[in-house]
Amino acid sequence: MYKLALAAFSLIPAVLGQAYGGAPAPAPSSSSSSSSAAAVPTGATDAAGQILVQVGQNGFTYSPSNVNAPVGTLVTFVFSSNTPHSVTEASFADPCTPLQGGFDSGVTTGTTFSVNVTDASTPIYFSCKFPGHCGLGMAGTINAPASGNGSTTDFINAAKAIGSSESNVPDNGPQTGGVGAVATAGPTSGTPSVAAPSSTSSGSSSSSSSSTSPSPTSGSNGAAPLSGSTALGLVSVVAGLFAFAF
């Protein structure tokens, strides 16, 4: 009986631990942490290597006004259905004049227009050729310096400096090709939402986090903890056996 009581008494810490959540769960391994982080997209780029830029959603702007995109990235411009705009490649020296051989969406509304980045080392500049828009500062960049000469801010300011002196540019429709980024087709119908993680990526992220994060209502072994009343009842039984032995 003495040995039985000691064995029962030794169960008290385990019973109490089960009642109050058990030992802390071990930290996720480095491999599971890295796989979860990799599944979370960053910035405005989705899992397919596409960046969406809103055109005219907030007035005479491209949003974002600059994107950093490696070679092979598809930059898709999403036009609002309210006011006609264009995405017309230009040069830093002449923001409101179409670049010879550059891409051009033509003036359009409620469509999308995509360019594929072919040279990430050279900044790409573009503006809206609808009369008066470039002079209002409707200009943007791809892979421009963050600051200083050639930056997005400098390019937009150069467009604004032209102001009402902007020359009217005839709209000859969309132009494929481009310098640094290439368009292979004109605008297409459809207005996708702002770039967001794809369902595949978000699903992977959520499943990874659920596999590494213990439930707040479970113990470290995944079992549900005992209620306080149940645990105290077991402790009382053990104490009774211990008293009976002596």
C-alpha cells in the first residue's frame, strides 16, 4: 500500500500540469519557420510575378508611382472607368513626349494593359498623354532610383514643371514593343483588384502557421487540458490514498 500511495502521489504534478495547460510547446523548427515566411508575398507582387498599378484611381496619379520589378515581372496597369488615361513610355529628359519605340496603351478606360520587364538595370519612365494630364504630374516609373537624379520624385516634378505648356499628343491607339519593358498586346477588358496574395499562397501560409502554432486551448501534446474541478478531484483521491497508507 505504501508503494501504491507513493506512485499515486507522484502523479500530482502531472495532473496539475494537465489542468493548467501543460508545458510550453516547443518552438517551431527553423525549416518550418522559413517555409511559412516564404509563403507570404511581399509588397504588391503576387505569387505569379505580377504587379498591378492603379491608373487614375486617386485623381491624376499612378498608384504606386514607382515599382521595383526584376526581369520577367509583368506590370499590369488597371485603368479606372471614370476618366480616360494612358500609360505612354517617355524619357526622363522629356516626361510628356512619347518615347520613340516605347510602349503605349493609348487613351483608354476600364481596361488593363501589361508590360513585361526585360531590363531591370535601366529606369523606365511613363506618363499620361491625355491632354493636360502629364503637366498635372501624372507620371510614373519602373525601377527608378529611390532618390536623387532620375528618381520618381524628380520625374514627376519635371512633368509638373511643364504644366500648361504641355503639347497635345495625338492618340494613335496602343503601341506594342518598348524599351526596358515590352508590351505584346493592347489594352484588354477587365478591372482586377489591387494585387493581393493568391489563394494558393494564402492557403499555404495559413496551413503552415496552423501546423506550427499550438491551439490556445490544448496542451503541448495536443490533448485538451483537464478542467480545474476534475484536477482537484483527482488530487483529493491521491491525498486520500496517501493518508490511508500511513
